[in-house]
Amino acid sequence: MQFWKSQVRRGLLGGVMALAAVVSSQSHAFPLTVDHASGKTAIEAEPKKTVVFDLASLDTMHALGVEASAVPEAKYVNQLAAYAEKSVPKVGSLFEPNYEAVNALTPDLIIVGGRSAPKYADLSKLAPTIDMTVDTKDLLGSVKKNTLKLAEVFNKQDMATEQLAKLDKSIAALKEKAGKAGSGLIILTTGGKISAYGPGSRFGILHDAFGFAAAAPNLSTSNHGQAVSFEFIHKTDPQWLFVIDRDGAIGREGVAASKLLDNELIHKTTAWKKKQIVYLNAMDWYLLGSAGLTAMQQNVDQLSKALDGQQ
């Protein structure tokens, strides 16, 4: 048994190392050219001042022990709460950067992604800029690749390899449990309305990488999911219902997801009867889109504990 566990650990580590080799064959060699979602960017030396407009990248940098020099005004998840402090320089918002403030900082590197990606061209005129937008159809693969790219830029390869191996091990354990758990449905609530997401969607990683059978496999894969009703959930009857409370994530007043779902139709579902409704970490899932390394690990851990009955 010990030998088998050792072989599994070697296999997980080997997979991460192989991915690292694909990302870069020259570890920490400058000048460094980074391939990213908007092209290629040359970085002359290890950045000392970095302006980050992508919260997922900020989350991954946090996991690697790298600090940003300036960030946008935004809602920050728990692990990034320190960036909300007034002492941290702010450079506009995710959607509208303050270009003068960015330029005044003379950063060595600017990072955009997701919501801030449309500002890549303008920001790249001020300093070397990389776009870390993820591919939602291969979210796990994107998170791994982006982690290794950032690790190379900031000379944190060993830490990245170790943490990605831990993530792989956690996901393997979750998939084994999920394969025996029955069907699952992931929904997002906001303003009293409900959207559902299936394989290949924004939150499809639940099925695509974590191994949950889809209770509704043919849902729309649009960014906003498919609008559904209580009747739909009742008819679909998932054995597990996973809930993202968007209003809670963004701090907007509204009907809490737990109250919204406390009704006669939902009470008739298997998920309700078996107490298998899981309120996910909405900030990690919605604000970060599970695209940061810390968020991804936390989400896997929460799901694994839920399947163990530790909600």
C-alpha cells in the first residue's frame, strides 16, 4: 500500500513537471517571453513593481508568496482582504483603469485578465502587460498553465510545482468520491432569479474536472447560464445541488439563496431530503471564477468535505 501511494505521488508530481516543461524549457531565464491570451510579451527582468488588474492572478500570486504593488478598487475575497486596505495603492477599477496612476507607478509588469482583459492594448502602452484570461472550457488546465507562467516570472517554480501537485492529489480524491455521489446540478442565484450551469460552461468544472455526473447535461453554455425555475430543479431532481449566491458574493442586498430555495418544490427534491444542498464559497466561485490557485484548492477542499458529510 505504501508503495502504491508513493507511485501515485510520483505520478502527480511527474504530470506537473511535464506541464512545467511545456510552459518553459528555460527556467527563470531573462529576458523572458510570455505567451498569453492576447499575444506574447517580453519581460526583461524579474518584476519588482507589478500592477495587477486580474483578481485570479492576484490570488495565484498570493499562493506563491508574491505581492502586487497596486490593485484596482474591487471586492476582495477573504484571502486577499489585505488589498482592500487604504495603504495599498489603487489604480482605478477592473473595468476602468486609472492610466495616470498606473503610469506614475512606473511598473515593471501589468497583469490583466477576465473583466479587465479589454484594457490590455491601452495598458500595454505603459509597461509590459500580460493577459491571463482563462479558457473556461479547460479551466483546470488554464489555472495550471497560468500558475506556472507566473511562477517563472517571479522565480517561484518550486513552490508552484509543490502546490500544483497538492491540487492534483486533492482533485483525484474528489473525483473518486464524486463518481459515487450521484448526479449534481450547480446553480447561481441573484435578484430572486436562478441560472443553471452544465458541462462546458462557466462553472462546468464541477463536471468536467471534478467528476460529478450532470443532472442536466444539455444546459446552455453561455456565460450567464440557462435561466431555470423551481419547477425545473424539482423535475431534474439532482441528488446534489450546488449553489452560488451571487448577491452574497458582491455584497448586494437581496434574498439569500438559502431562503430562496426554502420552498415546497425544492423540499421534494432528493438533494433537500438528503441534506445535500451545498452553498459554495460564492466569492471564490463567482468573483474569482475558481481561476486562482488558492480559490481552486479551497473549492476542491469544500466539495470534498461536503461529500464526506462535513458541511
